[in-house]
Amino acid sequence: MTPFELVAAAGAAALGALVQGSVGIGLSLVAVPLLLLIDPSFVPGPVLCVAIVLTLLLSHRERRSIDFHGVAWVLVGRIPGTLLGAAALVMLAGDVLTVLFGVLVLLAVAFSSFRVRVEPKRWILASVGVLSGFMGTTAALGGPPVALLLQNLPGARLRGTLSGIFLVGASVALLALVAVGRFGRHELILALALLPGILLGFGISGFTAPLLDRGYTRTVVLVVASGAALVAIGRQVL
């Protein structure tokens, strides 16, 4: 890999970390498509590795605002949802599921534009956790369902809660890659190449997050969720 490619990869990671550090989601949406163009080896292991670092940093920064109750109930649903998603991939075409879920996310964003509030009760959190696990496994769209449910939370609470959920999810996914031999020394080196970008993006987000908290966080969450859905659909259709 050339020095230019390494710098470009770090830049992609920085941009993704900036978005996620500002609103709680966005690393995969922004960084992964760019990293796939530079070198497909960056995905999924190295990205998952630095995602753990980013969510750890975010969880620490927003530690006073994390809704641990919400994190726990989403994770209760996310585990069986992940297993169901893995089973679905065996029986159904992954590209069909990706397009279907992408359309569903866009419909959810449209529904959200009417400012209908859904109270995040236990059963709703767990149900969205199942959906997040299922969609994350089958279509790499695990973030938008949770972000859309929690979109009306204050910015710091939204970022902290999402980070707690994604921290556990990314850790489990990375352990699974290690177990099947898909994450080793080479992937670790690639992750280290992305780390400066992650730290830079996270650092800048410390300034952008308070600006978005002045009433813009929800709008950006809807934009990022829509972008994730469109990218997922585009990969399958184009």
C-alpha cells in the first residue's frame, strides 16, 4: 500500500469518526465505502477494531448521559436478532434483504418527519434490538433502527447510549472474526493505520457535537440514516 493510500484511508476514518462523534452513528456509512475503494482488506476487521476504540472514547466522553437501561434492553434483543439474521442469510438472498431493509429505513425516516414520538419502553427497545441485530447481520444496517428510535433524546444522551450499544456489538463481532481466523496480525496493522484518523475525527467532534446539540442533532441523524439506506440499496442495485 502506498503512502498516499494510507493517508487517504486515515482521512476516510477521520471523516467517519467526525460524523459518529457528532451524532452517534456514521462511521460505517462514511468510511467503509471509501475504504473499500482504497483496499477491501480494511473491511470488516480493521474497521470493527477502530470502531471499538471510537465507541470507547465516545462512551467515556458522554458517560454522564448514557442511558444504561436503554443499552441493556436493546442488547437483550440484539443477540437473538443477530442469530436470526445469520440464519436468514442461509435461507434468503442477502441482496434482497438489503434492498428491503433499506426501503424500510427510508420509510421510517419519512414517518419521523411527522415528528411522531415513540416512547422507548422496554419491549420497544428489545424489539428494535432484535431488528437492529437482524438488519446489521443481513444488510449492515444495524445502526439506523436504534438511532431512529432514540432520535428525540438530547444529543449527549443519544451519542452516549448509541456508543454503549455499538461498543458491545462491535466487540462481539470482532471476537467472532478472531474465532474464525478473519482477524490477525495483518488486520491489526491495517487498524493501526486507521487509528490516527479515528483520533483526529473524534477530537474535532468535540467541537462539532455541541454545535449540533443546539437543535440540529435530530436532523443530522435522519440524514445519516437515509444515507446509510441509500448506500445499502445502491450497492445492490447498481
